[in-house]
Amino acid sequence: MNEFKAGTHKQIVYDYLRTMGNLTTRKAMIELGIMDLQGVIRDIKRSGIDIYSENIKVETRYTKSNGEMKYAYVKEYSLPVIDYRTAEEYEEWDY
């Protein structure tokens, strides 16, 4: 489906998204050793592959003066879900 060279950041990120489902900058740094995830995602998108991004709310290590947890928003990237069901299968599916 893609023509990325083996071992490149684009191929590593694309394969990770296909197998693991989603990826954040933190996961990319820790698990893949990739520091510029946004740049890699941009290059993958330029290659014609759709990648979705969503802001997710995560806890930080900090608290407010009243003791409540502080939160931040980070981008989480994923590939679109491809559904190969037919119209008949959709009718049979119980939502």
C-alpha cells in the first residue's frame, strides 16, 4: 500500500499505527525513539495516506492551588478504520 523505505521514520510510524492503533508524541519518543512525530506525520500525509488526529485530555504531574489535578491536551494520531461490510451485513448488525 505504501512505498516507504524500510527502516525510515515514516515506515516505522505507519507500521506502528497499523498494528497498535494510535500514537502520541510521548509514545513515539519512548517506544520508537522518534522526536519529531508531527514532521513524520506531515510527510506521511503528503504521501497520500489519511491520518486522523484528536486532542485527548491527559493528567499532568501538577495540581491547582485547591488540590485538583491539572490537565493538558495532546494530539493522538491514528489511521482511519476501514470497514469492508456490505449493506446487507450492516442491516444485520445490531447497534
